[in-house]
Amino acid sequence: MGKSRKRYKYNYNSLTFEAIKITPGKKIFKSLFFIFILCCTSLFGYVAINSIGSPKELLLKKKTTELNNLIEYVNYQLDSISDVLTNNHFKDDNFYRTILEIDAIPKTIRDAGVGGSKKTEKINNLNKAGLVLLTAQKIDKLYRQINMQAESYEYLQDKADEKVKRIACIPSIMPLSVADLVFISSYYGTRIDPFYKHQKPHFGLDFVGPRGTKIYTTGDGIVTLSKYSRKGYGNEIIINHSFGYSSRYAHLDEIYVNVGEKVKRGQLIGTLGNTGRSTGPHLHYEIRYNHRPINPIYYYADEISSEEYERMLINSNLQ
């Protein structure tokens, strides 16, 4: 290190320049003053950085604020989706379940309680993770609720298809046109047997009409019997409608369907006749449920007009 340069002052008495002598005290004072200025500068810089922040920190703070605003917006959107699920889909789901006679999904299961998810366990270790954790929980809950609702809709669709099929299979119309019916000669229950003249149970309805009157199947099904019966029914057709239902059409003049054939409600299957143990042209018609006879009169609307019946036949054959 080179020697420090000397400083001079002008002496007016001697009219000469004299070297300025720096005492040790002054040297110490100057050193201390320099240290003081350095400390003040450092302190000011520290305060400025912590209170205002460096450009990098300011950018990070801005990005953090933007992310927080974005998370809050996502939370708002998640709440909106949850409201749609609750007010629309859950409500509709319960409505359809009521129609299809299916128990509603309990609210405790609907809520799809959140807890212990591996997705949210890691977030717990973050600083100030409250908002992020809440968002993750909402997403997890909605994910499970949406999956549950999707499965419920698939289940309801299957049940609805089954109900439509069941409705089509139930024998629920009169087996001959209203315009062709003369009267019902015998009702379901106990009656005087026309041959033996004593009371016997009668398990169906006897529809009287002209010979050759068209006979229609009363519900979708499969023909399980189509032949002349040895039990007094004459030409007879039995149709299995599934869901526990079957129907019998007896004393027919002609038969137009074969065993194993699929038939639809309103399909022509034969003509009214007087075959077998019969005292005159009529159709003996039965319905059985789980192999037990039931009164057919409870399964069709007797106030239907002939025009409505014909329109129903047309609609059935168009399907």
C-alpha cells in the first residue's frame, strides 16, 4: 500500500505552506465516523428492503396476490357447481326415484364427506394452506358427488327402461275391440257352471261377440302355448308377459301365433270362436300373476271408447 498523501495549509504569519499534522485522536474519530455512516447506510438499506421489498420480491408478492385471487375465484365456481348439483341434479334424481319407486340416496351419502384424502394430506404441510386446502377438499368432494350422480343416473336409466318394459308387458287392455263386444256373460268369481249346473269358481271373464271377432294380445310377451286344449278350453293361447304376468285366450276359432313367438300389445293373435267346452261364441280370458288367477276387470279401462281403442291398436303396432 502506498503512503497516504500529505495535506497542507497556508500560514499567513510565515507566508509559507505547512504540512497538516493528524493526531491519533482525529484518526480514530474519522474511522468511527466512517463506520457510523456505513452502519446507517446498511440499516437504511435493510429497512428499505424489508418495508418496500426488492424488485424480485415485489414481483413474487404480485404473483402471490394474483394466485390468491384465482383460488378465491375457483372457490366461487366450485360453490356454484355444488349449488347446481344440489338444486338441480339431486332434486331431479330424487324425483325420478320417487316415480320409479326407488329409495332416495341418504343426505349423509350425498354429502360425500371429506377426510383423509392423500391429495389433501400434502397440502397440510404448506404454510398458510387454509384456502388451498379448502379448495382441494371442495374439488375432491365434487369429484365424488359427480361420480355418484353419474352412477345414479345410469341406475335410474336401467330402472326406467325396466319400468317401460314392465308397463308394456302388463296385460292392461281389453282383448277385443269395444265396438265388437256384445256383453260380458260371466265375470270373475263363483258362478253356476253351464254344463254341471252347480257353483264353480270362474277364473276369468267371458266376452261375448260374433264368431270371427279379432282377438288381440293384451301385453307384450312370448307365446308359451298355442294349440287345442284337452281341458275344455278349445283352441287356446297362453302368453307369458314376464314380471310374473301371463294371460290365457280360450275357445278361439283360429290361432295366428306359434309357441316361442314374441308378441306386442294390440297384436292380432286369433279370432273369437266356440271351440271346446263352450255354449256359444265367446272368449274366455284370464290373467295370472305369479301363477295365481286375478280378476282381469281390474286391468283395463271399461270406459274407453271404440275410437280410443282403435287408436291404441294403431299406436301399439307402430312402436
